[in-house]
Amino acid sequence: MRFLGQALLASVFVLGACAGGEKSASNDSSSAAAPAAAPAAAPAESGSTATTAAAGTAAPITGQIHEVKMIGDDKGYRFEPSSITIKVGDGVKFVNVSGGPHNVAFDSTAIPAGAAAQLAANMPNSNAPLQSNFLMQPNEEYTVSFAGVPAGTYTVHCTPHLAMNMKGTITVEK
Ligand SMILES: [Cu+2]
């Protein structure tokens, strides 16, 4: 919308300049041209996450995506819902609603045996294996694929608020 507005303004300016026959400096041309340079897509995670990436290849979500809110308010810090049941192949989208920064973290001892490598591979932009980056802004999201992982109970927590018992349970069914 903003780009369109600038383009329209620029057109009006150019038309006006032609009609008037005056070659005044086009002080708007640089800003009108700027939006044409599209920002490059965010690069994939580099160096620091090499150990995570090496754990395996991410398995894309093939099923439903379930939303879990991450909330911190006067009632405390929590995942909402704190307990969900999904299928293998589904994804869980965590949304930072309030009280962040939050993250999405799994303790390798609180997930099914044999789950860690694939789950880590399914977690982009990890700060460490099984730990997402920190969600700083309201409405920032982080989606974890539960494709290719064993069925069972996955306990998820938020590292900054673990001491405040910000934990949840994701039951993954075959
Ligand atoms: Cu948190």
C-alpha cells in the first residue's frame, strides 16, 4: 500500500513536471525507486547450528498444524493449551502472545526414546539442539514438525520461564 502510494505520488509529480515544463530536481525519485529492490530472503541458519543440522534432515509437516499460545501475564507463564494430542506428521505452531521472550525447548529425557535426532532436525533456527530461537516480538511464531518422530509424550518447556513452570505436553499418536 505504501509503495502504491509512493508510485502514485511519483506519477503525479512527473506529470506535473512535464506539464509545467520545468526541470526541477526530482527529490522524490530515490524513495520511489527504493521499494523495487526487494529484500533478500532471510538466509538459512549458518555455522552456529551446524551440530543441529547434522543431526538429520527436517521432515516436513504432512498433517494438521495445531496452534499453542505462549502467554505471560498476571496469571503466570504458560502454554495454552498446555496439553494437546496430535498425530505423527502434524505440526505445532507456537505463537508468542505476551510476556516474552519465550522459546520452545525439549529436554531429551522428557521425549520418547529415539526422538531427539529427528525432532532436533525438525527445529529450524535452533539456539541449541532441541531449543528454538527466542521469540521476542508479539505474534512471532515458531513451528515444529512432528513428522518422522516416534509416537509418545513430548514435554515441551520455555527455557526463560522453566522456573515458573512454563511447560506443556504434546501427545503424539500414530
Ligand atoms: Cu516463556
